[in-house]
Amino acid sequence: MTRVIRCGSLILPDGIEHDARLIIDDGRIVDVASADRPGESETAWDASDYIVAPGFIDIHVHGALQADTMDADAHALTNMARFFARHGVTGFLPTTVTAPASDITAAIEAIKRASFNQAHAEATILGAHIEGPFINPKRCGAQPTAFMRPADPTEYLPWFNSGVVKLITVAPEMPGVMDLIAHATQHDVVVAIGHTDASYEQAQAAFMAGANQCTHAYNAMSPLHHRAPGALGAVMANPSVFAQLIADNVHVHPGAVAALYQSKGASKLAVITDAIEATGAGDGEFKLGPETVTVRGGIARLANGALAGSTLTMDVAFRNIMAATGCSLVEASRMCSHTPACAIGLGQHKGLIAPGYDADLVFLDQGYSVVRTVTSARDLRQAM
């Protein structure tokens, strides 16, 4: 059945259409119309008080509500998916941490089980993001150094062959990683550089080999210096590279956010949360892999003071990126939806409101708070 959504404001790829009608059929966007002429088979839904935007896509998120990807539990992933949907997310990559191979394998298997049994009102699991273990202890962040190791194809190829892994974060200077990048490309797995002490030249070599992005720009990487640009300099200088950014105003100062936005533009800056199981659960003590994390005032840290992921949600990140950069509503939407989709190879059918795209939507009030999240047309009967 064809359905029509009456939109007060509709965020399109190149602008905002007011008093528009969004036409959906079988979970896909069919058309955008300015006149309200539903036929006999059409059912109209009224979102005339709201801004209708593409659903947010979070390609780097560990957990929420005391559930974590490393729990290797499909039920935990379901709870995460429901929580994320309440904050405007329509698709996400459950993200692992550095751990023994058996633990990462178990997490991948749980992601596969959960993705086959998703229900209404859940953000869609788009695949797995493997963060570590082939990263540099010098830039460990909150990742446990005890399990960091050289890249071994006997370990990672079964992960790639699972068909679940969409993205992997590696340090290109670590042994075996350049071969991993070649293997990942052959298996349609996207590669990010991160937790890396790579030089400018090493980072550029990784991009030439097939890596296409960096994990949480500025954080856990060699910094920009005018005589040693490092990994960050390579990211900023390479126009083809995506930059993930934790937009919580804690991991990165708003001024540095603005600088990265000026360097990369909305089409190459992908907003992420890097949220952990503490998200939505208040202050206290939590886990990130084997590490104990203390959250005070919404900021997560290890005992040594290192930041340990975030408690950020994508709706807050959406508002933060506009405040930090002064970007338009259309650009903020792109950085929270289509750019992340493009970064993991899903930009042809996710992250935009345009004919042929999946009907993944978020309804925002005038203060940009989430009112409703729609993950497919069939959810409209419940969501509205």
C-alpha cells in the first residue's frame, strides 16, 4: 500500500521543502510531492508540525543501557537497537573492542543472530565494526593493550568471511596490517585507520592501499604538527578520506570540530557517538570490554583519567555539530546520515530522502528533539 506523510519541513539532499508530501511504497521512498492528492489506495500520515529528516546512522557505537556489543548477546543488541531508535537512529554498526579472538568471534556471531531477528521500533543492525585488536599500544585510548597484536590472516579472514563485518579499525604501522587492508578490500570490508601512531606517509600509504576513513579524528592518533603532520594531517589533506568525529564537545573542542568541518566538508565528516554501555544509564561504574569505566557528569573515564568512549546519543550529536560549525540543517543531516552511510558503502540506498532510498526517517520538533523514528514504511502504522 502506498502511504503519504504530510511534512511540515522535509530535509532533502539539496535543501528543505516546506509543506511537502513524502510518498512511500514497500519500505522505499517513491516521490516527494508538493500537492496533497492521495489516491484511494493511499493512507496519509500527518507530520505537518515536524521536521522530517533521514534517520541517523551511527557507524561507531559500543553500547547503551548497560548492554555492550562484547556481551555477545543478541538480547543485549536488541535493547541497544531499541534505545538508539528512540534517539533517531535507524541504522548502526555494533562495535567491538580489543579482545581475544574468541570473544570477538562470539560478538560477531551474536550480531549475525540479532540482525536476522529484528522487530519493529528497532534501529537496523547494518553489520559489525571491529575496533582493534590490530592497533598501536602507544595510542591505546581505553582499549586494553594486553590484547593488541599483529594482524594475522588466520584470525581475521574468518571474520571477513562471516559476511557480518562491515568496518574494521586498524593501525597501518602495525605488522601485517597493510596485508589486512588488501584482504579487506577483496571481502568488501571497509577499513579505517585509528588508535594509530602512523606518520603522514604511513597513513597516506594506507589510504592508497584501500583504507577510506579514520576512526574518531583527533582522538587516539598522532596529532597534527607543522613539521610532522601525522595521521590527522593525512586525513585532513586527503579529499577522498572520511573522518569520523565524536561530537560530544568533550573528546574534541568545538573549535577543533569547526576546523575539521572546514577541512572535510559535510560530505566527508561522519558524526559518531562512540557510546558505551553507560549511555542512558546515568553516572556510576560500568564496563568497556575488560576495563572498568567511571562516569561522572556524563563523562566516561578509566581510572588513569583517559576518556573511555562517550555517553552521547545521535540526536544530541546532531545539535552539537550545528552549534560547533554553524552549518545548515541540511549539512548537519548529511553528516549524521548520508555521510556515515557512504563511509561504509551504503550511500546508494541509505541516508537521504530521495526516490529509491529506504524509508528510514526521523521526525524532529522545532528544537531538533526526536519525536518519532521510522525504520521502514511498515512501521508507520505503529509509529504514527
